[in-house]
Amino acid sequence: MMHRTQFIAIIIFSFGFIFSSCRSIEPAPVDTAEDVELISEEVQEQIQPIKPPHQTDSSDFPVRPKPYDTHAMTHELTGFSFDLFRKLSHQHLQQNFSFSPVSLNMALAVVYSGAMVDTRKEIAELTGFEQDADEFHPNWFYYFSSFAQLETDTLLDFNLANRVFVEQSYPVLDSYRQDVQTYYGGAFEQMDFIRNAIQAEQRINAWAAENTRDRIKDLIPQGTLDHLTRMVLANAIYVKSDWKHPFDEEDNMQKEFHAINGRIETAEFMTQRESRIPFFKLDDRKVIQLPYTSPHLSLMIILPDEKDIQDISAYIPDANQYKEMINSIRPEEVYMEIPKFKLESQFSLSDPLKEMGMEKAFDSRADFSGIGGQRDLFISAILQKVFFEIDEKGSEAAAATAIIVTTTAVMPGIEEPKEFIADRPFIFILKENQFNTPLFVGQYVSP
């Protein structure tokens, strides 16, 4: 039977990686080039293991269990991420938008830590999470702790922070508190949601804005929190990086863009001819991968050959197609025309996840007793806000995901350069280059 308690879990994500303001961590081992299946040869040559900013007693942190195929986990997560992106694209065919898979996956992982029995199985089958907690927690830590080390990369403007805001009277289980602190770097902060929910909203929103360079504001809409709120799990991440080959603003041009709605519109295009740009040609699309000054990031753009596009979602890859693209892409001399753009997105992920099979977590059948010891919690909403911009210098992105839980390469030749004229709807994927995790994915369909 449900009690009238409410728990709110909010994870704020900006573009990039996990755990900047966690405790100091023992570095996870970096996979060799032979182990990293989804990374191009050129990027493998550039990436060097990032040394941790601090040293600490390794006995304080989880030891990786028996050998576990991290790439199998990330492959499953990538498949789930693109499946959900495809659903969102169907719902927003006429709109530019961006979605952060890594933000959602992190949020789901934290909630998953408190899921039990059928609820846990349901989420695991959808995402590919390991059901055995003794394997899932250490391997999740291993995967994401590699991202934490990016705070030492001086070629990125990188910020990451976690905070768990908990109702001071809510009895969080010691086991759940320990899991969040150990595997997700979450620091707990007591709040008075019961008597002062408005002040709690202001505090959490201010924290979110501060940790995303003011790109994500009003994460929690006014009136969302009340005396039934029990917990807000917040994670903020922000990354800004420059292109390895910046565009010259003087080379920009105004030209036609064939928008998704059939209209011909005018957009400002950045232009450039550059050698050694990773390029791949399929039967019906072209793919390029724009490098940043940091070798740990890249932006993939998937451009259909056809200009009269009615449904851009048909060009969103699945996990196997994505893997093929990464394994097949090779440096070429490429002439590029790419529109400048800035977009902000906000939408609910609840219905798409229900349609994909995550049903019990959203109703009275939910079992999140691993959080507070009782079956008194269920997810009432999953929301995300995203900011994404590219210009001549580079890109900037931020995202926020809120889970509301309520009670109850080859060298270029001498041929003509490949052309990549992005004057029609296209897909973009901003990824990290060790595991090729899609951090942000999106569609640009109209200026």
C-alpha cells in the first residue's frame, strides 16, 4: 500500500562526463587500443591515459570484480539511447532538438540502485544494466570514473558536480546512501521539503545554474516540490571545447537549406576545406567526425544524400550501425558547409520509456524499497532540458534530466576533396572517444 510520501530524484547533466565534484578517485584502468572496439585508429593514436588530479587510498573505493565486458554494457546502452532518440524524433519531426543519453542513463542508474525484483529486471532489460548489484556497481564505477579524469584536460572547459538533496526526516537506508556515495560520488545535503519546499526549489535551481554556467535555469518548475517531496538527486555537467580546425567567419555564406517541412529557407553556413577529416560514405548517407582540440571528444554528423527528407529518424543509427560507422570512418580531404545553430530543448521522457517497456516503475507496482526500505515510491515523471550550440570556434552544451519519484583511418589521396554540404536535415552525435558514448544526440531539420 502506498504511503503519502514523495521522493524526487533529479539529475542535472551538461554536455560531457560524470563526476567532477565527486570524492577523489583511484583511476580506473584505461583499455588498450585492442580492447577499444568502437574507436577509430586515428583517435586511438591521440588519446593518452589521463592521470587523476588527486591520489587516495585505493582501499576506499570499489575493486573491479571478475573480468566484465565493459563494451558489451556500453553497446547495450548505446542501442537503448538511439532507440529512445528515434522515438523522440518521431514525436518532434518538424523541430530541431537535442537529447542527452548519458544524462538519462546516469539518472536511471542512480534510481536503478534502489530498484528491486521486477522493477529492477524491467529497467535492466531496457537499458542493458547488469542485474547483479555486485557486478553492476563496480563496473558502472569503472566505466564512469574514466570520464571523471577529464577534469585534468586543459583543452576542455569542463565542470561536473553531484549533490543529493534529501528531506531531513526521510529514512534513507544506509546501504543506498553508501552506494550513492561510493559509486556515483553523491554528497548528501539535508533539506526541509516538508515546511519550506519553495526555498528548496530555489536552492536546487541556483545550484544547477551555477554548475552549468547559467545554461540550465529553472530546472525544477515552480510548484514542483511540496511537503511530499523526499529527495532530489542532482548532477550537473558542462563542457565547452574548440574545434581542432576552427572555421573562419569570413568564409561564412548565406545559402538555401532544404528544411524538413519542404520549404526552402536561408541559413548561415560555415565553410572549410580540410584534410584528415574522418569521413565515411554509405549507400544513402555521408558521415563526418569533426575533431576538437581535445582528442577525447568529437562531433559526428550524419547527412542524408536525399534533400527532400520527410522523416529524419530513418537515418538515426542503431548500435550496430553506429559501431560500423566508427570502425569504417577514415581521414579524407573534405570540403564542408555546415550551418551555425543554437537550440534549446525541453520534453518529457516518461511516455517513450513506458512504450519501450519500462512500465512498473511508473505505477503502484514499482519496487524501490532499496532506497527507503518500503515499497512506497514510484516514478511520476522524467524530464530533460538541453542547450546545444555550434559556431566557428567550437561547441557548447548543457543538459538536465529530472526523475521525479513520488510515493506510491587512411591517408588522403590526390583526388578531389569529398563534399559534405549540410543543406538538408541531419543528425548530430557528440561523443566521447574512449567508449564512444553518445553524450548528446540531436537533429537539425530547419533553420
